[in-house]
Amino acid sequence: MIHSRKLTYLILGIVLLFNIIGMTIYSYLGRYLQYLGTEKIFIQIIVTLIPLSSFIFPPIFGKLSDRLQNRKIFILIGGVSLPIIYLLFIFIQNLTFIIILVLLYGVSSSLLGLSFILFQEIVFNDQSYISYYNSMVVLGWFLGAQLGGIFIDIYGIQNLFLFLLVFSFINLGLLVFLEEERDIIIEGFENYEAQQKKLNLLIEDGEFPLNTSIYYALLFRNFGIRPIMSILTIIMAFHLSSDSEIGFLIGFNPLIQFFLMILMGKLISVKNQKIFMVIGYLLSSIVIFGYIISIDFFSFLFFQILVSFSYSMFWSATHFYIAQNTTPRNKGKYISLANSSFYLGSFSGGLFFSGLLLVNSDYYVAMIPLIFFPLLSALIIILKFRNLEGE
């Protein structure tokens, strides 16, 4: 059951464009700062600010949108602000102002991230459609990395934000048609809840008892693996002489995730959510170890496939669980907490990894302790996670 197919496809288009933009700036901001002559330590700090702002603001906007029962206004503000930010990036090269713009980008992306909440509401938590949303996210990552790279090869890194400006205007053009019929959404959820006897008992208390272990698991997984993703091209370059091979390996990850996200929508159920979470987190630890021991193209390819399975499994299972146990009254709060935990892990893990490199500048030595954090995520889920509906 979905509220509006037109609105469903519109949001899928919006999230595709937004993630093309997001992956492009994540992938090439460091190179742009290098082009400006920024010192390495400042490049690392500025790039780290993106996940910093992405864990601070989502809970605020999510809870506020729950209270106001309005997602559209927040999404529109985010969509309008993006072209302004990129336009300022084109004309500003002062490092202090660039830091401010990066933080503002984090605010805007947090606002646009509420589209996931609205999407779950208009599809009434349909697991298959949620998997389509996730697949559009990773397809955007793939296209952002590839199209951004092609554009930079042709027009130069100095025109990076011209590329982002064009896509942000296209995204804004789609956002103009965004609708939110809140009364119909709430009525649809009430009808759905009335058919779920077990779910209905939980609603009487006004709040779903979501298991908090999912947030700690997300945090520790990203704490361990995300810092490595930011230096993965450097690690690969130690063993691979071809930039085209490295580019293929990096782009292959989100491309295969596109299909895996759709597959997870078919495979994951209430009864096996915990299993998929645990396996996903265990695979993340194996992948970190794999990056340490990889020495050629095919070994890197194998572990890129594993990391694709890892992310698709734990991320899909976690968000299916949240979707099935929330309503329009609290959905913004819980989804935003998940996203915040995810980015808090990225930010704090990046700082931890930087500290390890200060102690020992060898990347491989610094990567070894990170293996244990996704294992901790798996252990947390094994010991603490319990899906009341599935058990």
C-alpha cells in the first residue's frame, strides 16, 4: 500500500540527485582544498566537518518535524539553501568561510535527509519500497563519483562547485512539485495500525519501545570502518599502478549495492533482521582485515564485494526494523537518531584514526585496532537486540 505513486517516484528522483551531489563533494572536496594550497592537516579537519554536522542536526530536525507534523518545509529549506551554498563556494576561497560553508552544507543535507522519513510515511513502511529508496542512495553515490570525476577531468577541479550548482538546481526543480498531505498519511497509518493487533497494543502507550542497541551498533561499525574508506584510494595505490583500476574498484562498491539493496528488501523479514545485522557487522571486520592483507586487484575486488554485502545487510535490516516500529508521530526522531549515530561514528572514528597516525604514521599499523569495533557492533546486537514483533 502506498499513498501516491507519483510522489513516491518524485522522492526517489530527489534522493538520487541529492546523493549524486553528496558523493561528489565527499569524494572531491579534499582535492579542491589541495588545489587551493590548503595544508594536509587542515584538509583532514575540514573534510571531517561533514559527518560532524551530519550527526548534530538530524535529531534536532527530526524531532522538530515530528512535533510540527511537517516534513516538506524542512526539505524545501534544505533544497533552496544548497544552490546558494555552492554559488558562494564558487566565489569564496578564504579557508574560514569555506569551513562555514561546509558546516552549512551539513545543515542542508540534514534537512534534505528528512525525505527518507516522508518516503517511509507515503509508502506506509513498505519494505520493498524502502529498499528502492536505499538503492537510489547508493546509485547516487556511484553516479556522483563517476560523473564528478569525468567533469573534473574535462573542466578541472577548480570548477567542482559549478557541477554541484547545476545538479542542485535540478534537484530544486523536482522539490517544487513535492507534496505532503499529512492528514491522509496519518489516516492511512491509523487504518494500518488498526489491522495490527500486536502493534496496536504498543500504540496505547504512545511510544514504541525501540531497542537502543541498534544505535550503538551503527556508531561502533562506522567508528571502525569509515576512516579507512577516506584513505582507501591511497591504500590501493600502494599495490595498483593503474588509476583506472582504482576508479573501478571504488565505483564498483555502490554499483553492486544498488542491486543488493533491492535484494535485501526481498530477503529480510521480521524474523531474520537480527541475523542480517550480525552478519553485516561481522563482514565489516573481515573487510578491514582484508584491506590490510590485499596486495592485488582481485583481492581488493573480493573485499569490495564483501563490504557491499556488509553495508546492504546491516543498514537495510536496521531501517526495516525502525520503519516497522514507528509512526508519523515519532518516525522523525528515531530515523534521525540512527543517522546521527552513523555519522557520529564516522566523525569520532576519524579523530581516533588521526590520533593513531600521529603515534605511528604507518597506515596498516593504524588500521589494526579498527578491526575490533565492528566486532563490538555484532556483539551488541547478539546480546542486546530483541525484536518484540519477531520473537
